[in-house]
Amino acid sequence: MEKEPLVWGALWVLLGTVTAFLPIRLQRWPGIPLILSFPFLMVWIGQVHGWVWVVLGLLAFGSMMRNPLKYFWAKARGREPNLPAHVLREINRK
């Protein structure tokens, strides 16, 4: 039972890595559930293993999801997010 949250955390990391290998226009739908599931996973890991693992998980999350977080942060503030030209081309290529 004690290793279960860490196994789910490792699975989350693997799914995030697979999502990162997808073309940008296809990353949205697998990425949103990953972002939304992260807080629940961190609470679970924190309850079982302590706050040190939560801090490490937050650092990993910030590193892996920095661009989506920047995008959502800009949208939440009512600003237009700055997207690189190659990202815009990839999104619009649908």
C-alpha cells in the first residue's frame, strides 16, 4: 500500500513523457487530464510519504508542464499567451 502512490506517480511521469513526444496539436487532450490529476496525486503521495516528495514532485511538474502552465496563467489573467511561431503553425495545421 505504501508504494502504490509512487507507482502511480511514476506512471504519471511516463504518460507525461509519451505526451511530450506527440505533435503539439495532439498534446492538448492527454495533457489536460495529466495537469488536472496532478494535485490529487501529490496530496496522496504527501499523505503517505511526506512533504519532501511533494516538493520534488512540484519541481518535476513545473519542469515538465512549464509551457502549459504559462499558457493557462496568461489565459487566467485575461491576457493573450505568447506562443512561438512553430507552435502556432502546428496548432493551426489541424
